[in-house]
Amino acid sequence: MTKYRVTVDREICIGCGACVGICPENFEMEDGKSKPKKKVVEKLSCNQEAADNCPVSCIRVEKIKD
């Protein structure tokens, strides 16, 4: 099964919370910055949508080699 790594560059995150609004099942705010609840997921689901809508592009969703 394909897996994806979800990362947030917390240094450039502005804490807008868009990712939490789009994908609350895998994003949360910690100390005013975004953080993935799971760093490895089996489905893109809303993770890619959160990455695509991040205003500072600090979220990365990368396919992990099988």
C-alpha cells in the first residue's frame, strides 16, 4: 500500500489554521503553529488539499517509496 509522509516547516508556518480547517483529522495547532497528528498516512485524503491551500506553502506531502 502506498504511504505518504506529511511534514510542516514550522519555521515558516504563520499559524493561520487553514490546514486545521481543511483537514482537522490530521492537523492541529501547537504553540501557535501547525503540526500533523500523523507523520505517515496511507491516504492523501485532505492532507494534499491542506498543503495546496497553505498560504506560505509550509506543508509537504511526499509519497514514500514502496
